[in-house]
Amino acid sequence: MAPLPSTLLEPHTPPAVATEPHVIVRGERLTVWDSEGRSYLDATSGMLCTNLGYSQPRLVRAAARQMTELPFFASFAHRTTDVTLALAEDLARLAPLPMGRTFFANSGAEANDSAFKLAWYYHRCLGRHRRFKILSQERGYHGTTVAAGSATGLDFVHRGFGLPLPSYIQVPCPDPHSPLRQGLTEERFVDRLIDHLERIIAVEGPDTIAAFIAEPILSAGGVIIPPSSYYPRVQEVLARHDILFILDEVVTGFGRTGAMFATTEFGLSPDLITVAKGLSSAYAPISAVLVGRRVMNTIAEGSTSIGAFGHGFTYSGHPVAAAVAREALAVVVEENVPAHVRETAPTLLKGLAEAFHGEEFVRDVRGHGFLAAVTFVTGSGGRPEGEWGSQVMAEAVEHGLLVRAVGDTVIVAPPLISTTEEIETMVVLLENSYRSALAEAHSAQ
Ligand code: PLP
């Protein structure tokens, strides 16, 4: 076996990889530079997270100030820090649900794990000792820890790990292009999805199900935008069985859809909302569970008999991350970033549609806010399943553009501060990348 190229065990990378990793060393606004000095326009916002770009001076100053004042103290056993409390207050003011309190963690997956535990704790407070099952969607993405990974509906997260755990059950993906739709109208398709959900609840037993978790738009699964009547109807079913609704706004929270929260935009009323990524614009690792008032009141009352919420992390509400997050939220509010996304998103969606609609090998173009995708026809142009995405992504790197591929889909999720001109440049670079991939497909035929 060839010697390994570095001492880093890289996430989401085959350990046997024999080439040097691509090393990024610097960033400014939407541009990053690699160790060879080449620059790239980042149309993925890091991992859909550097919403304010790479050189927001206010976030840097906030981190430095807090590092000097108090670099760390734990939030544990009724002791916390002033900035942790202040961030919880900020979130309570912004939150799109009748708020109880906020629980802090460090990543999206940890927030989702914490939301599951809160759901279990809630039911235990009500004496429902059998409610442990978690429902989620095929192709939903909630992280890769053992619990969040079990709720994630993507095979590569499960394979070889004995996941999902037995109490995690997946319902069909609400993808308008799903084979389950089979020529049905949107309304009939939603009827079918709801029938599936009802059947799964009946078979499993409603008194065994704690919560249902879903993203408003399924992001890492390939920018899947469910029909607009889907979630309202899901909510109605969940409410009837007192199954908690956890909305994963890890990607959509803080402006990506053109609203501060997709919860408000889509008129949803979840019991718990998880956020991460845009919370600090990724300048510091921090995530949160926004706990709605109803759940909060129940667990506050129930804890008097069942004891403390036995869950938390050394870095829950880390003061430096909290200070950065407070500043990131202040920038998002003061600069009205969601309104900028709303105004600029048509350039992205129209640009992609003009560049790709009707193109040979393109299935469709779709998007909402600064979350868009182009899907290629699987298996077309002599390319095996999933190759179009990786081929276009690789060509994009050559053209100085970073995008993300999921199977035959390429995701475009620019930082939320991108201007109209920057978006137009991204679209041109992506189209050129496709043309290069196309030329290669033709020459190989
Ligand atoms: N939830 C959603 C919707 C995500 O897209 C992600 C990551 O991409 C996560 C959760 C997991 O976040 P993390 O990678 O910080 O654990």
C-alpha cells in the first residue's frame, strides 16, 4: 500500500485516499485561496454555513474581545456565563415559535441528538415511558453521530455502522420527483405521503413514537423542496398523536431561504427547532435547540419529580462561540440579510434556469432563496449514476468555483452577502464547468 499522504483522518473521505488533500489557506468575502495560491469563488458557503463570507471584521473583533474577557467557563449545574445568557435572550427575541428556552451544543448533529433527548425527557415527564421512536425522512440529513446519523436517511451514513438504530424509522421522501409520485398531481402525491405516515404510525403504535424530525427543505439530500401542503398536513397528523415536531433549521435558519426562519415563511409550528451553521456564520462551532413553551413548561414541571435533564457538553454555550454568534445575529438583523437574499435570489434561480433548462442531460433546476440545485439525468451521456455531479464539481474547481455534488445533483448555496454580480459570475462559471463536462462526455462517446 502507498504511504498515506497526511496524518489527518479526513471526514467523509476514503481512508485509503492516496493523493494530497486540497488545502485552503485564506478567505476574503466569497473567495478562498489554496496553498498553491489559486483562488475560488465559494458557491457552497463552506458547507452551507459561512453565510456572512470569510472576512466579517465584526465577528473577528467579537471573538477577540471575548477571548480577552473570559475565554471559557462551563454552563453546568446552574452556573453559566453572561454572554451565554445574552445569546439565549437574543434567540428568544428572534425565535419563530412561542419560546420556552434555548439549549446550546456545538454542531448540528449534537443539536439534533439533544432535541431527541428533550423529546424523550418530555414524554417521560408525562409518564409515557414507551415513547422512544424517532421518525425521519428518507434522504433527510441531520448529521452523523449515532443518533442524528440514525435519523439521517442516506445510506452512506448508515452502511457499515449498524445504523439506523432500531428505534429510528424513516418515512418516504417528499420529493416531487419521487417514483412514489407516479404521475400523481401534487395534491394526490401529498395524500399518498400522508397515508404512508399514518400507516407507519399505526403499525409502530403512536404511544411508542416520541418525535418526527425534518428539514423544511432537504438540503444535503439534494435540495428537495416538498410540496407546500406537505408539512401543514404532517403537523396535523403529529399533533393528533402528540408526536413532537422537530424542525431542523440547521441550514435554513438565519436567512438562507429569504426569511429569518423557514418556520415562519412556511407557516409551521414545530415544538423544537434546531439551528447551527448560520448561527455564528461558522466562525465558531455552536448550535442550539430552541425549545417551545409547551415542551419547556412540561419538562420544567416534570423535572420536579423525575430529576435534572441529564445531558450537556463541556462546551455547551461556550462564551467565545456565543459572543461570535451574538455578533453574527446582530449583523444579520442590522443588515437585513434575509431581505437581501429575497431580493437577489431571483438572479440565482433565473440565471441557473436560463443556463440549464432544456440542456441535454439536465433533468431540472430548482431552488428557494440562496439554496439551489441542478440535477442531471441519471445515467445519461454515458455517465454512470452519480457521475454527473462529481464530474461537474471537479470541472468547477478547474474553473475557480466551489460547488457541492450529491449524486447527480449539484448544489449552489452562495454566502448570503453575495451581490447580484457575484451570483451572475457563479452561474457563468457553473455553466462553463458543465460545458467542459459535456464536451468530455461527447468525446468519450
Ligand atoms: N442538519 C442539517 C440540515 C444539515 O445540513 C447538517 C449538516 O450539513 C446537520 C444537521 C449536521 O450538522 P453538523 O455537521 O454540524 O453536525
